[in-house]
Amino acid sequence: MQNLHFRAGARPALSRAFLITLLSSVSLSSAALAQSAAQDNRSREVGPVIVSPPAPRQAPAVSPGTQKQRAARRAAGRNRGAPAIAVPAAQAPSGPVQTPLNTAAVTDVGSRLGITAREMPATVEVIGQQTMQNLGIRTTTDVAKAAVGVTGGDAPGAPAIFSMRGFSGDQISTLYNGIPIGPSTMTGRPMDVAGLQQVEIIKGPDSLVAGLGATGGAINYVNKAPHTGPIVNDAFTSYDSFNGYRAGYGSGGSTLINGLDYRFDISHFNNKGFIDDTYSKLSNVSGQLNYRVNENLRIWGATEYRQDNDRFYWGTPLVPANAPGIVPTYGVVSGLWSNYYLGGGTPVPVTIDARTLTTNYNVLDNHSGANELWLRSGFQWDITNNISLKSLVYGYDAHRHWFNNEISSFDQTVGNFAGAQSIYRERLALDHAQRLYGNITDLTVNSNLGGMDNRFVATVAASSNQFNVSQDTLFFNDYVDLLNPDRGLYGPRSDEKIYTHLDTASLSFEDRLKLTSTFALIGGIRFENIELSRTRFDENGLLKANYPFSKTFNPVTGRIGYTWDIAPGVMLYSQYATAADPTVANIFILRPTTPLLLTTSRTYETGVKLLSADRRAEATFSAFDIERKNVYVPESGILFNVAGKMASKGVEIAAAVNPVAGLKLWGNVAFVQSRFIDFTYVDGNGDFQSYSGKTPPNVPNFIANAGASYRFDTKLPVEIGGLVRHVGDRFNFQDNLVTMDAYTIFDAYAFVDIPKAYFPGVDQTRISFRVRNLTNKPYAAWGDPGYTDQIILGAPRSYEIAASFKW
């Protein structure tokens, strides 16, 4: 991995607040070690404190300035406040007792109290590794199909981004083992899920834990952790009809050193695309050691290295359905379109040409990729039976790059495209160098207040985030043919330099008071101090006008709610929660002339969680109302217009049941109505614009998932299953003129479990067969508002064979 270089104007990597917190953590750690030396040395596992569950009872047409918007979204650095402490619990390989919707799992999103997803007064979903294997989930973007009301997209400028509850992109926080690293449109990368224990999703505002952003929710990726017990090894391999292959190995358990447990994982995925000459090569290696010093103290350390090398698919151009010679597709896009990027014209019916479904318009020498390194270490000290202290210190180093033709826009002015060079193309190259340090320390106190059980957590956190960008300013462009593009090479490049530094410190408090054995109040508040500074130099090394500049933000966010077990297995809940956001979607694209404010958002949510007495059936229902005020939407890359506010309302329903041995049924639906309110303004051309009542991009009003599987207990046990997913209409831009049509896709699979008698050295062997998009349905998977003249298509039908082993 290359070194991260810091230039003049970049602030020191560690703020005073960070140093104070870090030194405090080290002091506490030393005290913990001293205390432990005098305590009983009996070896036992010290897990996290867990509360047991109850007994089963935008803007106008985009002008040519949009290239600045595209560059800005990935050009400048970031961080998001104090993350949740992810002290990995040493668990048996089987993990916690499962329920059909996995609500018995303890999560790091939404709360630091160490309670289960079921005990949260919010909608929390936990997708475990076994579920990911069963559903054929291979990358983090695929996780969307296992969640209620969630869609995901691999827009190449911002891979692995999501939409939920009416919000998308940076309004969904992404955390890694409880640690936020910055806006997802700048930090997101394609990632294999092989090394993950689970993926945790909380719906609605969650700044209490996730910090800035998290208006629509937060997604937390949790690595596999060591367990205490015999060593267990696992391995897998697969091959698909796109000529993609995937393989991995993992191992974990107790070592010969008393109290020392380990976990190691390595994987590689050569993910071949269905578009000509595209792929993502994903490599990952991670490891962790847990050491039980004594019955009251555990220390641990973890490291992870991720690499992706990519030739991205940047989208298929929209074309006029009435242009001479066009071969239209049906059921992919519809509505009216005029070329956004080149200045428009009279709106005409839109389509995708059926002959371009696998065409690549990128330059021949394109490349993208990233190298990411994580270091994490911490301790957990049970000071008494009722007081626990845990602390996490982390470091993250990342280098990302893009070198592509990003824009492929059909030019309506060329007339009959037959034989004409009708696709306008434009280049962009970017390099990121990010370095993040941080510390989070939690003090947890369990007590009894007047006969009522109470749990209190105080958290102090700080981080320092340096983000350097080198960005091409030439935006070299040319024209190519729609059907037979001469892809050519990138061409000349001339870079400007942008340096951003963000210091964040926060103090938060959270409490759970059980007024009765069945009724609990849960609340929390977070105070945060965010110091941003930016410096920018042009391609000649000269300081740009109005730089450097700095800004301080002081958001206060929180949550209040209750849970009420009104009967065995029936729990009601409600909550009110808030979040804070930059005025623009991403705090690191702020310019000196941008309104330097924070938006605010809030949610009201109520629902019910049901679990049968035999734990074979489970269901959830939630209704929500979210409002985000003072929303700013970019226009022409450098102007920002007040959209007034965004409002989103909806309901989500999920159910799963295992009615008889071997049979599993599950399904979920989500209804969402998301709108801009008071979104009227005068644009950069002096024209009046109004998008009030319009739906934000990539927000479907209806999503449904369903599945079933049955296991035949024969000599060679066989399980067969199928999935169906329906996603409603979405728009690719704020004007709602171009519709990405609703689609329904089907997957089918079969597992064959081979008994140990056939392979004596292997305890478990499984051969899997899977068909994705069984009906070969063409569909639009995602639309990027920064690339309004092109659409990301979903993958056609593919076949996969896989094998997995455990011993």
C-alpha cells in the first residue's frame, strides 16, 4: 500500500480532543491491567453484557457543469462522529439461538446498551452469514434483497449504496464493525461478504450511534470473531456462467495458549460482469486474537486488508424511442427524456436500445480500485458485577482511484444516428488517500432504581480524519458510435489537489429503565463537536479563491422510546429519534460559498413484534413518518438550492415461519411515499423551477420479497428453494420524467448435503446449484442523479455451482 502524503494546509492528524480521549483510554487500560493482576486468575470467557429477552410470551436539468458535481461527490474526504464500540464477543461457531427473523441477535447499530434486535424500540434487521449463504448473497450490495424495503446499487462512482425508507446514498450511514468512515458515496467499495459474521440494519434516523447522516438508516458490517472451543475450519468455492469464480477459507477456535482464541479468514472473488470487458476482483484477508487475561478482563486485536481491482460498468445510455433505427426495449425505462447533460431539447419518449445491453463505452485503459487497511484493538473490563468498561482504538488507511470515461450521453442533435458518432463521452480521474484514527470508550452500569432494573451507558469518542484528493480538471471528451464504439484511451490529465481534515468528538448517554417486568423506557442523547477544514490548489499549485476555510458544527441528536410486552410473544414499541446531516449530501463537498449549515431530521415510528411460543414463527410490523428539513440539492455542480424539506411515510411488514420440519417460508413488503416539499427556486439560468411533490431518485413506492424452501431428509439430504423479488417504479432524477420501470425477478436453488461417510476427513460438505434471474428479465437496477443520461442495468440470467466444506 502506498504512503499517504500530507501537504501544507492539512491539519495535524490528531486533534486535542482525540489525544485527550486516547490518553484517557490508555490510562484506564493500564488501571484495568493493574487491577486484574490482583484478581482471581481462573480462566473463563468474558462476553458482553447482554439484557436477556422476555420469556417467550433536485434539481432542474443538469447543465454541462455537472462534471463538477460528479467530481465533488468523490473529491474530498470525511468522517462521521463517534461509532458504536464493536468489542467482538467470543461465541461458539453456531452463534446465538436463532429465531425465524433473527431478532435474538445482539447488534451494534441503534444502541450501545448490548440489547437484542427484538428489544430495540425500532426496526432492526440482522442478516447472518448462514442466511447470506442460503440466499446466494455474495457482495454487500446483494444484502438488500435479504432486507425489508431496501434496494442497493453499484453505481461505479459510489459502489454499494442503498435506499431505504425514502432516502438514498449518503443519507444511509455505512459502518464497519460499528465504525463510520465517511459518506458512502465517497468511501463505499464493492466488498465480498465471505468474512462477515452478520450485517445489521437499522431503519430511520440513527445519529445517536452512527453520527452524521443516518437519516434513512444505518448498515453495519460485522467481521467474523474468534470463538472459544475446538478449532473449526471452513472453505468454499464457486463458478458462474459469467466465468466468475469465488473461493475462501476460514479457521477459528482456541489455541494451545490458555485463554487465547483466534479467527482467520481469506477470500477472493473474480466477479465478472455481463457487460463486455468489466469485472471486480475482490480480495480480503482478516484476523483477530482474543485473550482472556482473567475472569474479569479480556483484550483483543484485529487487522484486515481489503483490495479491489475493477473495470467498472458506468451505465447504458438512454436514447429517444422515436429516433430512426432504434430497437427499443420494453419494461426497462419509460417516460420522457431530453439530453440532460448536453443541454436538453424537446422531451421525447425514452428507451434503451436492445442492441446495447452489453455494450461497453469505457476507454480501453480504464481502471478503478482500492486498498484498505484496518487495525483495531481494545479491552473489556468487568470492574464489578454491575459495572463494565470497554474501549476501542482503531486506525484505517485507504487509497482509492478511478480512471475512466464516466459519461456516455446520446446526443439528440446529430440526427439520424446510423453511422454517426452519436454518444458523447467525458473522462474523469480521481485518487483518494484517507487516514482515520479514533477511540470509543463505553462505561456501562447496571443498577436497581427503586426496584426497577436499569442499564446506563456513557460513551466518549473522538476521531481524526485526513482526506486528500488528486482530481483531473480537463474532463477530456469525444464522440463514439452507439453500436460500435471505438473505445480509445483516456487521454491527457491535469490534476488539482484538495485536502480536507475533520476532527470529531462526542459525548453520549443512553439508558434503559424497566418500569415493570414487561415495560421499558429507552432513551439517549448525543452531543457532538465537528471541526472541518479544507484547502484546495489548482493544477498549477496555486491556492484557489476563498481557500482555506474552516467550519465547526455542534449537532445534538437522540432517541426516546418504549417497549411493552403486552402478552407472551407480543411486544409493542414506539420511538422518536433525530439525526443531523450536512446541508449537502456529503460534508466533504462543502465549498466556501456553500451554506455551511446542518440539516435536521426526525422520525416517529410505532410497531409490533411477534414471536410464537415455540419460536418457529415470527413477524414484525412498523409504521414510520420521517421528515428532513433544510435540504439542499445540487444544481449544475456548484450551486445548491433549498428543497425545503423531504417527507417520507410508510409501513413495513415481515414474517417468517417454519411450520413443519424441513419447510421454511418467509416474506416481506414495504410501502413508502417519499416527497420533496416546498422545493421551488430560481436556477442558475434564471428560470423558475418547482419539484414540490416529486419523489427523490431511486425510491420505489413498493418492494416485496418472498421465499420458500424444503429439505428432503434422504440418504443424500437435498434442499430446494426459490425467491421472488418485486421492486416498484423509481425515478433517476428529481424531475421524475424518466421512470425506471418496476420489475420482478426469480431465483432458484438446490443444496445437496453429503454425509461424512463419503468424505471421512470433512464433517460437512454441501454442493449448491443456483439460477439467478430465472426468467432473464431485463431491468433497470439503479439510476445515478449525477449521470442522468445513463442507467445501470441489472444482470441477466446466470447459473452457479458451488461447494462448501467444514471440518
